[in-house]
Amino acid sequence: MYLNLKSKQENSFDAIVVGSGMTGGIAAKELTEKGLTVLMIERGREVKHIEGYETAMNTPWELQHRDKATINSLEEHWANNRFNSMANDEKMMFMTNDKQNPYVEKRPFDWIRAYHTGGKSMHWGRQSYRWNEQDFEANAKDGIGVDWPIRYKELVPWYEYIEKFVGVSGQKENWSVLPDSNFLPAMPMTPPELYFRKKMKEKLNRPVTIGRIANLTKAQPWHTELGRASCQYRNKCSRGCPYGGYYSSLSGAIPAAARTNRLTMVHNGIVSEIMYDAETQKAKGVRVIDQNTKETTEYFAKIIFLNAGSMNTAALLLNSKSSRFQNGMGNDSDQVGRNIMDHHLGVGANATIEGFEDDYVFGQRPNALYIPRFRNWGGDKQNNYIRGYRYQGGANRADWKRGVNADGFGATFKQDLTQPGTWTIGFGGFGEVLPNPNNRMSLDPVKKDQWGVPLIVFDAAFGENEFAMRKDIALSAAEMLDAAGFKNINTYNRPEVHLGLGIHDMGTARMGKDPKTSVLNNFNQVHDCKNVFVTDGAAMASSSCVNPSLTYMAFTARAADHAVSELKKKNL
Amino acid sequence: MNRRDALNRVVLLMGGVLSGPTLMAMKQWDNPGAFVPGSVGLTESQKSVVAQVAEMILPRTDTPGAKDAGVPDFIEMMLNDCYAQPEHTSFKKGVDQLLEAGFLNQSEQQRTVTLKGVEQQTKSLMQAFNVRQSKMGDNEDKLLMDNQNQGLPFWRLMKELTLLGYYTSEVGLNASYQYVPVPGKFENIKLKPNQKVFAY
């Protein structure tokens, strides 16, 4: 071990934020804006806004393999490419090399990582929803996992605050199942989608709305002053947006933090351990390994925010052993690493639509329709599963790809493919996953990565509740398409599904009221080490079925506010 | 709709779905390193067949054809880089069958008949292999099939790669579509007569 012995003073800050992604960005922004000096540590390489988006302006023919992943990429990015071609020429630069960053699977887990500035916020789906009141009450009601130490109402002001900063486009609906955000103008639905929405209301009384998405339909002054502009409807968000049209940590929170002049950023820094001070009974800093030089540096701070992504955050706690925390920091409850949740997906139905031949669209909407949960909600009661799911999907006119499966070739075939094809429509479900203590990750007792950090071992799978729900997701999607009068209805339910691919992995350091059964208190503080805050997905006690990032960010802003207030009171 | 019937519907969606090395990636977790890169290794006469078939699928008309757009080289590059041994084998098998049938010496009319036959045989093969589509992650369709070692049939690969290579090439895209790299807005419009597809 090479120890970098810079003076302690030089390496001391008010706060350390581990991770620069969705929640690390918000933590750094909030803490610096409230006057703290912050060190943000990113384990991956540095990406610069705009100039780092290497493929953003590429034409289709400039991407050598188009949207396909190569066999080489399949080897290097095997988790990314196991089910999708995520690490293709277009967006490989935002996917992490799985071969160089291995993990162990007792049961298969699709671990999708993003080791670079901005983390997964660079290629997130941008769908942004508030949880509803019942989401926070469900565990207590069902007697599953632990009760949340917080209710919806306490989070409302923080939702409002984050929504304004991030910019969320959507339609106000006044539905209790999907509380409205403070919206930028909604993106339009296409005529077949409006027809579908009408039919669902008439025939099944199911609500349909346009997706609520963190793309700027109308940039506000507080967006433009950070250099962000309105969405250009290219739908190439996952390459990084040179216009700042969608929210990422790199286009939003990091520049906001940087302009305070109180932010210091370290890249290529793998935080291997949180250092505990037995005297003060607080964490005193972190140990960081440079991923290139392998040199170790220690940094010190009054408070530490863990925003490394749910699995890495839990791994960091587990790897932070001391005489006080022999099983890992904050792990007196033995809940660190347990209760892995995600959203299960890859199940739904699609169909073709007759008519609407004159209707077409200009531009690419980076968004789709959203059908909120209707199962085990209101009057509905399912006998074979609890909780629920929601759908994402929409209608498009088929492009040349329809020619791949259709009969024919030659001059007429070629001419036909220059015209828009029939409208097709499809909906895929995203289901809530229950917390289960046996779905867990731990540290391998022997195997280590090239930096000497123990490998993560995954041992988790979906359970009966999820599989029962999946059948209903496929059937109900088909029923809706049938009720709307659409044709050629086709259901799908992917045979092999693993936790992780929803990329909503969460739950490994859950919040709770009782330190015996949970890791964090109601302000995301580690119960027995209160100057350590966990505000990424690890903190979640249940998973809801809606996309989680907005909620993570709201929790982060709330925790940062609490942290600063406690610091001022000298409680930390 | 009968709820039980709905689960048994397996049709290939008209919107189309592309194949890829994902077919093999399924088993990576218990068999890492099993799929190594390799060259499809086409002979000159095999290359001629590929070029002629591509041109039959998308011939030069008042707009450029597959060969003008560089599709034959694209197909070979894609087979080398994005597909492994099962597809290399099934692809070459299809090419060799055309060679043996004297495809290169056939008239255009005869070639049309030959390829229509291949198309019909492929449909039966696809059914026998139980080729089907599924959503994988959030928004990506993929083909699934039983026994992935047999490889997707030649005609299915040939057609997909010809269309992909042509309609996303600079020559083919600009000849076929209206290219709009930065639309700046999203709106519902009415289709005008002979309206070209917008490509982005």
C-alpha cells in the first residue's frame, strides 16, 4: 500500500459525498449551497458536460455497428449486454466494463453500473414520479419488511423543491395513485394514443397519462442559468445531451454545486472504507484508492454522504469494519446488504392499430404513455399477489424494421419501406418487488478486485408474488389492447428474469424506526453513526412500482437540510 | 378476450425486431468466455452471393441499391463483429446452398424464384426454432429462440443486415428518408402525399 501523506488539513472538508450520480449530485449541490465545503469522490473517469458526449451528434452511419453490441463488448460488458445491447457503439462510454469490475453471482443478478461523472443519471430513463401516500404505509399494512419512518406528506415539500430544480414535464391529473408534480408543459400524445386513452376510460375505467419526464419542455430561468436548454426531441438522451435538455447530475446539480466555489471533485477514486473514530463515536473520513495509480489517500470530514449506488453503498458499509462495527458500519441489525429490491420488467403486450393512416409525427418524443397502478388499489383486490404494477408504452408508426419479418424483397418492397408503416402499440409492466431479507448481497471472504477490495456476492431472485404479478401484467395488457379494438395482439413474458435489470436496485440499507431491524433513521442517518447519511436507493424500505429517482433526490435534499441544521446545532 | 388465450399468442410483431449477440448472452453467467470473437471467413464466391442477394433485396432503382450503399461489406463486418459461431455457420450454410443451386448463374427472374423459396423455408425454420420476440429491459425488443446453437437462419440474417446496412447508411438513408438530426420540436402532423419517413 502506498500511503499519500498529505497534511490532514489539506484533505479535510466539511462534508464528503461518495458518488457523483443522481443523489450524489443533489447532496453536493445542497451542502455547498448551504455553505459547506464538499469533497465529491467519483470512482470512475471524468466526463465533461458537452465535450464528453462523444457520440451525441453522430449520424446513424457514423456508429459502425449501429445499435448492436459487438462480441467484444459482450465479453467486456457481459452484465450490460446479457439481455440488452446496452454497451453498443452509441452508449458504451456510459456503461461500466464488467470484466474489469467483476462480481460473484450465487444467483444471477444483472448489475448495471455507471462509473463516471454523473453515474447512472447520464443514461437514466428520466421518468419522474412521486410515490403516493399508500406506498409509505404498505409495509406496515401488509406486515412486510419494516414500516417506513416517514410518510408522504413529509416528503411533499422536498418533491416540490427537486421537481422545480430538475424540471419535470407532465400532465396534472389529480389522481391519488400518482400524485401530481409541479409540471413543465406536457408532451403531446399522438392521435392513436388519445384514442386509446378515451377507450380505457370508457371501457375499463383505467387512467392513462403522458409520461412525466425530466426533459425540459420549456426551460426556466434557473435551468438556463446553469446552461441547460429545452429538449430538442432527438431522443438520443442516453448519449448525453449537449443541450442539457434532460436532467443529469452533470448538466444540473454538479454545475450548481461548482458555482458556489465550495466543491472539490476527485475522480478515479474508489472509496474502500469509512474510517470510524471510537473516541467521538463518529465517522472521521474515508480511505480512497486511485484506480489508476492504486495510491491510497485519506480524506476527512464532519459528515459523510453515501451516494455510491445502492449496492456499492452497502458494500462500502460492510467493508468498513472497526472494533465498534465488527460486521460492517451500521450493521448491528444485520440488515446491510439484505432486502435487495428492483422493479421486474420484460412483460407486457403489443398490437397493431388499424386506421390513423393520415396521422404522423415530426420529431422524436423521448417519452411514452404511463398507466398508473390499478391492481390492489381502490376497489380492486387480487387474490394471488399483493401490491401492484404500472405500464409504460405507446404508439408508433412502424419504420423499415417491419421489412425484416415481412415477406418480400425487390423494388416494390424497397419503395414501400420509404413510407411510414402501420401504427403499432405496446405496453410493458414494471412491478413492485417485496423486500425479502434472503435477497441479499455480501462481500466475498476471499475474492478481491484489482484494487484489493472484496468482490460483491449476489444471492437474490424474484419470488412468488412477483411471478404471480407477471402473469397478470401480460394478460391485463392484452385485455386493454383488445378493449381498444387493436389487432394482432401479442403477449410476452421473458422466461429468465433477474433482479437488477430494472436498474432500480435498492433496499440494502433500509430506513426504519427501530435500530434493531433497520440501518437508517428517518433522516437517512446510520442509526449508530449519525454523521453518516445514506440517501441513494439503499435507503428504501419498500419499492413502490413507480420510478424511484425523484424520490431518492427528494430524500437527499431533505437529509442534507437536516445535516446542515444538526451541524449548526453542534449535534454532529 | 379470453384471458387464457391471450397468454398463448406468439406472433412476430409487424413493427419488426432485430437480432443480435444477445441470443448468446443469455447464458454468459454460467458459461463466461464461451463466445469468442471470430471471423465468418467468406470466400470470394460466397461474397458474390451475399452481394447479389443484397442487391435482389434492395435493388438499384431510381434510388441507389444495396451495393451502391456498401451493404455487402457492411454485412461481412457485422457478421464478424456482432455475431458468433452459430450465426456464422447458419449464414454460410445458406450461402453455400445458393451456390450449389447455381444462384450466381441464374437470371434475375430465376433468382427471384429461388429466393422466394428460401423465404418460405425460412419461415418454417423460424417456427421450428420457436423464434419469438420479447421486451428485454425497459424498451428493447429482442429475438429469443430455442437451442441457440443452431443459429438464426441465413435469410433472416441476410434480410435484417441488408435493411439495417442500407437504411442507416449515408447513401441509403438520404435517398429514402428526410433526415432531421435536430427536430427541435415534437408535433402531430398529417401525412402529405408521398411523404417521406423522417429519419433522426
